[in-house]
Amino acid sequence: MLALEQLLISLAEPSPVQAQIITNALQGMGASQIETHGSGRELIEQARLRRPSLVISAYHLPDITGAELVQELRDSEDLYDIPFILISSETNPERLETIRQAGSLAILPKPFTHEEFEQAMQSVMSFLNCDSLGAEVDADMALMNVLIVDDSSTSRHHIRQVLEKLGFEHFCEAASSEAAIPYLEQEPFKLIVTDYHMPGMDGLDFARHVRSSGLQPDTPLLMVTSDSDNLSKDELEDAGIAACCQKPFDMDKMRELIRTLLNEY
């Protein structure tokens, strides 16, 4: 099991003052291997020479944005699975949504509190040290099929990466609710994970269609969305959603949620 002091942490922060604040916070938690970069391109170039365990970035960098940085990481063959944290004063919802969809483990404000930073790092360690759920659900997870429905390819990739850490091996992916329906007619799934906001049929309508059509009647539907605050418990239950998880999600909470769903359904 990895410890924080073993991690190589790569930080993209153009402000020396902010870089020092973040470095001090990391060192206060036990981290000792921290590389600081003044630009996004510099971080990426160095990461290909010496792969980091974690990338932390500001949003506003001199050459690219934090959103472009995490997107380039996710699109690369060698750096796609590196955990990412954003620390920024940026509050524009559309800009932050891109970060959420790319699977950032945390989005922290400037200035951040000790508790916020500690929780973010706990999410990182939980992600890196995640074990398979196999023994906890008393089933062969290699035989379980999972359907992921999300219009964001980076979001689908991150969700799949998390589920692979939990022990799932077989996946079908759909970029829309309409594209997912044929999969439901072809094979049984142990779990369906859906986004909420999608073009055409949204996640709630998709869940209603699954339940009303009789397709996969016993399969739990998990909604993973950045807009869970605007969804009531009654709406979710009415649509047949078994559980809802906020993006970015805490790995331990996600693990416990899926363990419960697999044992109950």
C-alpha cells in the first residue's frame, strides 16, 4: 500500500507564493517529493520523463488552462490515469464542469482550508490504494457486465478506470441514452452507471425508459453527476435510480455505494 511520502507530486502553479502555500500543505501531511512547474507544458514534458503519482494544477496557467492540461493527460497513452486535483480561484461553472468531467478527484478553492486539502489528499490515497470488491460481494466480478452511459468520453473513461480498480472487467459504453438502449436488449448487466445531463434523453428519462420497458428490471442504476444538488430523492426514486453520486466523487464513498448495490440487488 502506497504512503503519501512515497508519492511523486507534480504541481503546475505560476505563482511562487501559491506554489509555496501548496508545497507547505503537502509537506505538512508528509509528502516529500514535490516538483513545481510554472507552466502546463513544462509539467507534461517532465511527466513523460519522470511519471508523477499525482498532478495538482491551477486553472490559469501562462500557456494552457488547467482544463486543457487535464484533457491532454487523459488523451495521452502514457499519462491518462494519473490522479488530478485542481486548486483555483476560478468559479465559472462551465470551466469547472470540464474539470469534473475529466475525472478530477477534487476541486479546491484559493484559499483552501486544511480540512479541504486533507479530504482531497485522502481521495487521492483512496484512489491509489483501492482494492477489488470481489471478496466483499461474494461473487466473481470477472463475470459482471457494466454499462456506462455518458456523453463525455473523458468522463466515461474515468468511471471505467474507477470500476476497474474495484474489480470489474467487462464494460459496454454509450455516448447517449439512445445509443445505450440496444445494449440493454442484447445482454444482462450487473450495474448501469449513467450521467444526468445528456443531449436528447437525459439520465432520468433513460432510467424511466429502462424501468417502464421491463429491460434489466433487477439491475441497479447508479447516477454519477455534477448536478446532484438539483435532483430530489423523490425524483431519483420515481425514475428507478438506486443511488446518486456527485462529481467529483470520493473513492471510499463510491466503493461503499457500489458494494451496497451489488449486495442488495
